[in-house]
Amino acid sequence: MVQDSEELSLGQSTLGPRSLRSYAAFAVLLVLCLSYYVLPSDFPSTWTTTVRLFLKQEETNVSLNTAIPVEPWKPPEPYCVAYPQKYHFIINESEKCQKENPFVVLMIPVSPNNLEAREAVRSTWGTERLVGDKRVSVFFVLGLPTSEDKEKLQEDLLKESEKYHDLIQSNFWDSYNNLTIKTMVILEWLTVYCQNATFAMKVDSDIFLNVKNLIHLLLAAPKQNYMSGLVARGAVVLRNPNSKWYLPKTVYAPDFYPPYALGLGYVFSMDLPQKLVGAAQLIKPVYIEDVFLGLCMQHLRISLTDPPNGALFNVFPVIYNRCRYSQLIATTTHSLKDQVEFWKDLQRPGPYC
């Protein structure tokens, strides 16, 4: 009897408090599982809810260490624009405008993988940071890369930002159909981070820009409710599904667009970004970004301003000669090579005309 008692006592001491806790935890977990999967109807609703939350929390904790691939957002149909929506800046230059105090800030939308275009601008008209006593700031605006090598590309963008400090990146997927989002992100950024500028210009990266002539135009421009560029008036809405700019009546019913400045490059006073962002919350967005701004201007009842000379902004490439390029503000070009060579030739000494 004494021996049996001693053996029992020895068995209990061998089991130990740690083993007892393990068995107790197992028993509790078993009860929880039975409560969730087997007997939910036999317990009050508050009890089963608590059990389910507990089990879901356990599942969540496990999955935190599992890499979940993130696919680019795809619109449910081709003309859907995910705006208004709260977007965040991944790469930002939040203090640069305040430090540089520009007269005009150039906002250049560009795709993440188009380093060649950014370098072309940086080596040409993007270097013209002071015209007379008027300072110019330059920023490239981009969204998230969507290519297969997007992780490597994002790393390269971070390095590029550290080198040049001229990138602004937001967390929308960068694509042609998201140009309206990119434009609105530009206006949001200007509203928050660059209110000290007098004017801003949205200008495409494949444009030849004569910065001196731009400044000359703006010196005589109104500082409120001003937007100018190559203004389209009475533009017909294209209903051919094969057109790059097709819009069905279900998206936009009228047959004609309101006046709008073509997206190659338009300039505006710095009171407009905040007004346009406000108007954009109330208007159904279309993927054609310059048309959308025209709709916002119409909502605001603010008229666009035609430039003093119709040849200042050109949607079709202008054949190069020094005289002609010394007089325009912006034109498309056939290639980045042309853009660089034309700018360099215009810088050489000697008369233009």
C-alpha cells in the first residue's frame, strides 16, 4: 500500500505543472472547437460569437507570416475610374516647394518604368530652374508599377528619388486608364504641399517645353481662376468603340464636351487645384483626364483662357527650326532624341530668326 502510494506520488511529480497546463490548454481548445463546429445551437449566441472570434484571431495570427501576392487593381469595366478615393504618397517631397518658393511648378506625369523620359527632361528644359528672378520647380508624378519586375522597379525608384529628390509617387496602379487619378493626385498634392507657388503646369514628359516663353506668358496672366493651353471647344464625343478615346452614352450622354485644355500641357493659377479637387467629388469621372478637368471647370462655371497666340501650344509635332521653336511654349515631338537635340540647339549662341 505504501509502495503504491509512493508510485502514485512519483507519477504525479513526474507529470509536473507544465504538463498539467498543456493538458488543460488542450482541453479548453477541444471544448472551443466542439462549441464552434459541433454544438453551436446548444450555447447562447454570445458564447458562440466569442468562440468564433477567438478561432478567427488564431487563424489570422497564423496567416500573418504568409506572403499573399497582391494583384494590380483592374477596373470592372474599361471606363470605370476609381476616384474619388483616398490615395497616399509612397514617395514624397513634402517640403521642397516651401523651400524653393517657385513662381511656377512643373508637374510631369510619367510611368514608373520610363526612366529615359525623366532623364531627357532632367537634361533639357528641366534644368531651367531660374528665369530672370522667377524660380521654377520640377516634379515627376507616378503611380505603382504593374510590370512583372515591379518589386525591382520600386527599389530602383527609391534610389532614383534619393539621388534627384524630384519624384512623387502615389499608391494607385499606373496605367493609361488611370490618368484621371494621376491628374487628381497632382492637384491634391499641389493643394497640400505647394500653395506658395503662383502657377502650376501639368506637362507631359514627351513634350518640348520652352520655359522662358512659359514664364513670359504667366507674367501677364491672371492669378485667379486661370487655366490656359491648347483649348478644345465644341469637341465631339467619339462613339466608335475602336477609338482610343471612345466613351459610350452610358458613361457620358452629351454629344459634345465642354471646353477643356488638351493634356499635352496646360497651365493654371494656384487657386484652382483646391477648387478642382472639390468639384471632382461631385462629378462622375471619365478616364480621359483633360476632358474630366473640363467637366470640373464647367461645374465651377470658370471659363478657360485661350493663349494670346494659337501657335504657342501644339498637339502635333512642329518641324524644327530655331526661329519657330524660340516662339512657341510647348509641342509634342516624334521622339525623346528630337526633344533633347532641339532643346540643345536652341541653347547655342546666335540669333533665333
